[in-house]
Amino acid sequence: MTEIMIALAIKHYLADYIFNPAFTVPVRKDIYGSRGSLEHVGMHMAWCIVALVWFLPIKVVILATLFDAFIHYHQDYFKTKFLYKRKGLSEATRRAITGADQLVHILTYIIITAAVT
């Protein structure tokens, strides 16, 4: 259980901060189906497979990856759509919204870990 949670946390770090295509292409995650948002979720899917394949059967890895991708994509979309339309929010409010976004991602990994162990 601990190993899976650690693997998913490392996956998140790698996909969101190290290998994030947002640093190379215009993302526009506020536009549903944009190239950048699909590349971003694709990066999460690739790293999710790498993170979980050591611990779980491939069928479970694929299901967990699809669940993570669905939640991650839509969470990013709704957060970005909300922030894009509200340019005048205070920095504290924007940080709180971004923090809530990260909380949803962490809770997703907890749900995945609980479901597969």
C-alpha cells in the first residue's frame, strides 16, 4: 500500500513538474480537448503505467490509469476554466484554488491505492 502511494506521488511530481508538456506547448487547459491538455494527461497516463506496473496486474494498471486520467483531466479543465474567466482574483484565492486542485489529485491517488490493495 505504501509503495503504491509513494509511486503515485512520484508519478505526479514527474508528470506535473518535470516532464510537463505545458512548458513546451501552449496548453490552454480551459479549452476542452486542447492539444496541450491532452498531452499533459497523456504524460500522466504514461507515468501512471510506469509507476504501477511493478506492483499490480496490467489490467488493474490500465483501469487505475484511466481513472486517474479522467479525474486529472477534468479537474485541471474545471480549475483552469474557472481561473481563466476570473482574472481579477487575489493571489491568495488563486493559490487556494490551485491548492484544492492538488488536493483532488492526492485524493485520487488515495482512492486508487485503497481500491487496488
